[in-house]
Amino acid sequence: MSDDHAHVQEFFTARAADWDARFPDDGPAYAAAVAELGLRKGDRVLDAGCGTGRALPPLREAVGASGVVLGVDLTPAMLEAAVRAGRDRAGQLLLADVATLPLRTGSLDAVFAAGLVAHLADPTENLRELARVVRPGGKLALFHPIGRAALAARQGRQITPDDLRAEANLGPLLSGSGWRMTSYFDEDARFLALAVREG
């Protein structure tokens, strides 16, 4: 396991047990972001870096009983928290790295990723791997239930020009990874960038 992976696992393992309690009001923001993906009944969707699975219930509601919902995370403790919360009933949970997904090429209609970009070891390659598993024309939602400025203030830091989530950085990053950004919102109450799979 790389140092990056070890750091991510250590960070989230220490926070998994009380993650949902720390952010109890995020549910509606997740549901609204999932709605922006425009999923249809029967679609196949991945929650990449699913954590405690807060997006899984709205994803299941969007794709219905005939759809497929997968949640992938690198940290066992986060997946265990998802099971304790009963969210495994909304989708299949997989312990896996977004750098090497155990999924067929073009097998999905969409990817939802909350808070993922900042934790990617190799953003270009990792986003390319997400593109690999999505069919051409499929969608990607990069989401956070708080905007960049509000998150920086919460963490006691300043936004820097090299922030991957800045629109000027994210657009080229996505286009170099097989995606085309179609919309970008960075407001106090949410961050949401939507993209379409090229090709």
C-alpha cells in the first residue's frame, strides 16, 4: 500500500465511528446532488469513496430496484460504519481503490464522488480510471456538502491557487482524464461539479 493510501486509511479510520454524528444535517444536500446527476430507473451507478454510504439511499431511490448501486471505499472502518447504519441495503459495498476498480470497462452509467478529489493520490490517473468504467455519455458528479471557502474556514486555512477543486484547475483536470465538465457550483452550502464521459 502506498503512503498516500496509508494516510487516507489512517485519517478515515480514526473518524469513521462518529463521522455521521459530526455531519448530521448533510442528508438533504446529498439527495439534491444525486438528483442533479439525472439518473434513470435501471441505471448502474458507483459511489466512489462512499465512506459511510450517505449517498447510497438517494442513489438507490434514483435508479430503482432494477438499477445497480455500488459503493467503493479504501477504508474498512468506513464500510463497517455504512453497514451499521443499514446503508448496505441500498447498494453493494466493495473494499477497493478507485485507482484500480474491479469493474468492467464501460459498465456504469454514472459515478458519484463526495469529497473524493482532495484524497486522490494521482488525480489525473484516478479520474481516468473512473472514466474507464463509465460508458461514453455517462456522468460524473464531484460533490461536497460545503463549498471550498466555507470548508477552508472550518479547517482554519486559506484557499490556495493550486486547489484542485478551483474551476480553473478542475476543468482541465477533467478534460485530461476523459471527462468534459458541464456545470460547476461552489457555494457556501455545496460544491458540485458535473461532467460527461467523452468518447
